[in-house]
Amino acid sequence: MTTASAPDFPHQTTIPVIRTIAMPHDTNPSGDIFGGWLMSQMDLGASTIATRRARGRTVTAAVDGMSFLSPVFVGDEVTIYGKVISTGRTSIRVFVETWRRNRQTDEVNKVTEATFTFVSIDGDRKPRPLPPEER
Ligand SMILES: CC(C)(COP(=O)(O)OP(=O)(O)OC[C@H]1O[C@@H](n2cnc3c(N)ncnc32)[C@H](O)[C@@H]1OP(=O)(O)O)[C@@H](O)C(=O)NCCC(=O)NCCS
């Protein structure tokens, strides 16, 4: 078990962008929480961070290094944490971690992590240079 006081608990370096509860409609046919649902939550959370940095519309260009480390169960609290790890002329790489918490026992586990690349786009869907970083 990994607890909330463990040194690698993410809130030291990343920010929470989504917190939700895993529900029965988020399961796969076997009754476990569906990995695709977790990936969509991570994409949504990462896009919030990328869109804030771009101060405009972004699209998901790539997802790298997705690993599933432990399962999520119906009723778990699921939190998506993330941070910008690098930027290019138009692209933004966002590292994302997902943690689950059993709401009855407070047991906390890291579930998955991945790096998402977003591209800032204009109204014609063409790559748009990132604005200067806000201080
Ligand atoms: C992402 C997209 C805008 C890139 O357009 P493009 O004309 O190929 O862009 P460019 O070749 O000029 O590259 C623009 C930037 O995107 C980055 N990029 C493009 N494809 C990438 C990929 N597969 N992985 C990582 N970065 C990528 C480039 O490195 C470049 O970054 P930089 O400006 O910081 O150096 C375009 O491919 C697109 O719209 N894809 C669909 C996105 C989408 O619909 N996502 C949701 C899927 S459900």
C-alpha cells in the first residue's frame, strides 16, 4: 500500500485537476473500472493544464508511457494530478498521474501515469505559437 504521506505522493510537484468518484457505469464487462475511462479522465485533466498554458485551444497529439500500476474499484475517489514538463514552439508536454483512494479505509494508491503532448491550435486548426509564460 502507498499512503498519502509517502514521499512520492504527487501534490508536492503536481496540481490536482480532476477529482471524481468511479461509478458502476465506468466499468468494463468484467465489472472492474475500465482503463479507457481512466485515460479519458487523464486526457481531460491534462488538457486543462495545456489549455491554461496555451491560453487557447489545444488538441491531443500523442500519449506516451502509459502504465497501469494498480486497479480502481467502484466507489473509489479518483484524482488526476499533472504538470507541464516541457514546451516547444506550439507543443506542450504534460505529465499526469492518477491516484485512487478507498473512501472507507483511506488507503491511497498510484494507479497510472502518462505523458500527454498537446498542440496549441488556431481557429483553422493550424498549430499556433505558444504565448509567453505568465509569471
Ligand atoms: C496535432 C496537429 C495539430 C499537428 O499538426 P501538424 O501540421 O502536423 O503540426 P506540425 O508538424 O507543424 O507540428 C506542430 C507541433 O506539434 C508537434 N507534434 C505533431 N505531431 C506530434 C506527435 N505525434 N507527437 C508529439 N508531438 C507532435 C510537433 O513536434 C510540433 O511541436 P513544436 O511546434 O513545439 O516544435 C495535427 O496533427 C492534428 O490536428 N491532429 C489531430 C489532433 C486531434 O484531433 N486529437 C484528438 C484525437 S481524438
